[in-house]
Amino acid sequence: MFRFARPVRRQCRRGLPVPGSLAPSSLSPDRRIASERPTGIDDRENQNEVPCAMKKLYAIAAAIVLNTAALLVAVNVVAAFFVADRDDGPIEYSSAMLIERYGFDVLKKAYPGWTDENLRVLLTESSNWLLEYEPFTQFRPATRSDTYITIDPAGFRVSPPQGPWPPDKDAINLFVFGSSTTMGAGMPDVGTIPARLQARIHSDCRTRVNVYNFGRGLYFSTQERILFAQLLLSGVKPDMAVFVDGMTEFYYPDGTPELTARLSAFIEAANHAKVPRQKKQEGFASAFIRMLEALPAYRLLQESGMTWLTPARAAEFEAPAGGEAAARAVVERWRTNRRMIQAVATAFEVPVLFAWAPGPTYGYDIDHMNLQKAGKLDFGRLALSATGYRQMAELHAGGELGEDFLWLGDMQRGVRENLYVDAAHYDAAFSSRIADALFDRLVERHPFVCMP
């Protein structure tokens, strides 16, 4: 009878003999020769070693991936607990850009009467202007209630004592628009230009007036125009609107708002399936980075002071060549926005006043600035304003800016003292002087604001 051989299960070699066999060295020479197998069998064994090795590698890789994923989940669960606990309380800022850039002792000179402890809190809060998305204007200051900075959910900075929102129709509601100088960067809520204006009105007038500070950092006249129109569209109509412009107009010579590049990149990434392969890869990379930034562990590491995790800001660039033409284009853009604001205001019967605020690049001896004395003054992209202010002064002198325009560009001429807390923002005393100038013009042209 024929006997069928039992199939032999081949095993992956581990440097040991297969169970049930003898090591070649234990055999006699004759048996060792006899035990040698045909070449074909060895080839089949060599072929069997390849999938065995792949299985080993797969097992190792799977273990590494699984353990890494489990560790990542565990770390982020723990981090999420700390982040959630932190979000429930007041905002804690991990850095103070102003102090790091200019030095506390240099900045302190612009804050007489402040204790070191309180001033460090103010400078830290002023170094962290958080933004949130807003349709049409791109962004607005994020809602916050810090020690010295309060941003209402409606998007304005509080001017104590702040009127209600929506505005009280039985009061006179005055909206002030502008950039960071109007918002009051470097000042507490009570020290901003709108807050000082309201204090002056409350002091000198019997009229019940509520001032709303819609000054916003990184804004220029285009965004102010849009914000004014959006407020009217929402049914909120002020009794008076004041637009305070100046330096920031020249910070954006091409008229492109601050977050345009980031929003463009976001939309490009969202449409990555419809763009060439190279851009598709860039979109994936951006999406992957955003995914990492959303992890609680990433937030904890970033807040702990690991600055290498913070996305780098765009490099500062000098004022563009051909300053006369570039500044003239900015001035014309502002004049066009002004005409559009005037048209909308006329249609809604809202009186308006346009003020051109002073700036350190024109009509002021910068040798009196604290930053200049410390060798740390750098106007960067604001350098173009020197040319632009001269052009605006010529238009004002020629009577081309109308009766609803207030020129404040020369109010610091001849002053031999520091007027700024940094390279562009006013100190408390100068903010009050500007507020007084606005008050005088309002009383002169719009007496309904102040009934003595």
C-alpha cells in the first residue's frame, strides 16, 4: 500500500534547529552527508524566509504605531482636562511682546504713578490683542474681560461707565471709529480717547451721552466704512459718528486688510482638490498643521513658552520705493472711503466728523520719545506716513478737506516731551488732549451733543 507523506509545516528560522531534528554538528560525517537535502529544497526554504521576515517587521511596526497612538490619545486627554479647566477662568497670557521688545524700564517712563505690578499686568494684556472672525471686515477684537481691557461681545471696547447694548434710544449715542490709537492700545479702558471724550461730556454737559469705542487694532478706513454700514444694516443707528484716522492708513499701502493672506490660504486649502498637484500638497501640509494646532497638547506646549511652536509672523518691510506716489494713493483711498461714508451717513441722517490724528513721523521731535532715547525706535511700515501726513497737511491748508474734517496733525508741534507709550500709541495725557480737541469741535458744530 502506498503511504502518503505527512505535509511538513515550514517554520521561520530563529537560529535554532526545527523541533524534532538534530543539529548538523551532532551527526557523524557520513550521516551529515546523507542528510544534505537537494538544492531545490534549500531554495524553497530561502523563499520562505522572506514572508517570515516581513511578518516580523509588520508585527514590530504595528506595535509601535498602536503604542504611539495610545500614548497620543492619553496625553491629549490629560491636556484637554487642563485646557478646559483653564478656559473656564480668566485668560492667562504666556508672554508680553511689548516688554520683550522694548524693555520694562523703558516703557515704564510713559506711565507715571503706576506700580510695577499693575503696569506689568497692563502691558501683558496690551501685548495680547486676540482676534475673532467677523464677516465683511475679516476680524474684530475677541470678547474679553481682563483687569484693564474689556471688549464687549458686540465688538467695541468698553468706556466706563459704558452705556447699554443695544444703545438706549432715549440717550445720545456717539460711535467712534478708528484703529489701535482710537481703541487705546497701551491704555486701560478709562484712558482711551473715546473714554476721555465721554468723561469730558459727562463733566461739562447735562446731555445724557453714551460713547461707544469701535476703534479696532489693525483697522483702516476701508474696514471702518464697512463696519459703519454693517451696524446700520443691523438696525443700530448712532446719533453721531466720529472717524479718527491717520497712521494706520499707511501701514497698508496696498489696501489689503491684515488677515487677507491667511484667509486666502484657508480657501486655497479648502479647494485643494481642484488645484494642481503641487498646491494640493501645500494644502495638505497646511491642513495637517492646523490639525496639530487644534490638539490640547499643542496648546499647552505653546502656552508654556515654547516659542518655536508659534507660527512666525511675516517679516517687516520698509516703506515702498516711490514714497510720494504710494502715499498719494493711500490718501486718495482714504478720501474715497470718506465720500462713501458721507453718502451712507447722509442717507441715514447720521452727522459725521472726520479727524486726522497726530503721528510721531510728522510735526514732532522724535528725540523726545522714550524709545528714541533708548535706541529702540523703529517705525517700520509706518515710515510712509511721514510723506502721507505732509500731503494731508497740504490738502488741509488748501481747504480741500471740508468743514466736517478736523486736522490734528500739528497739535504736537513744538512739544518737548514724550507723548507716546511705544512707537505709535499715545500716552494718557496726550489721549486726553486729543479727546478735548474732539469735544471742542463737536460742541462747535453739533451742539446737540452737549447741552450746558
